[in-house]
Amino acid sequence: MNIMANDEYTKGNPVVIRADIFDTLAPQEVSLFYRSVRYRRWYRTVPMKNTFGYIYEAVIPADKISTGIYEFCIAVKRDNKNADLSGRR
């Protein structure tokens, strides 16, 4: 998996995170989980859509994110099993 996310985003704009998901079979489901480092108790979830080839994309609406540092995890479901890759921006 290769995550394509900027280090910074402009306030008031949606946040777009893309990932290359490489596997022999297409995933059943790909989801982005994200949370502010200030609120470590829960993640919000955004489904990722296949945009082209192996590329999946999630869009976090501008009104669902505020200024700060965020942690995220991309979960890939295949054969009813999950794999994930974490990151921080």
C-alpha cells in the first residue's frame, strides 16, 4: 500500500487522501479512519472509492475537520479479513 497525502491542508477545504492498494484481487472494502490527536477516543470513518486502477480515494468534507494534527488508518477488507496501515499528518 502506498499512501498519497499532503503534509498540510488549507483550512476550509476538503481533505483528499489517496492510496494505491496492490493485491491479486480487488478489495471488498477500503475505509479511511481518522482522528485528531487531541481526541484519542474515537475515529471517524470515510469510505474510500476506487478512482482508477489501484488508486482509492477518500474525501473528508471541510466541515468535518479542524486545524490540528491527525492520525489516520486505512483499512482494507479482503476475504472478510482486515489489514491496515497507519499514518500521521
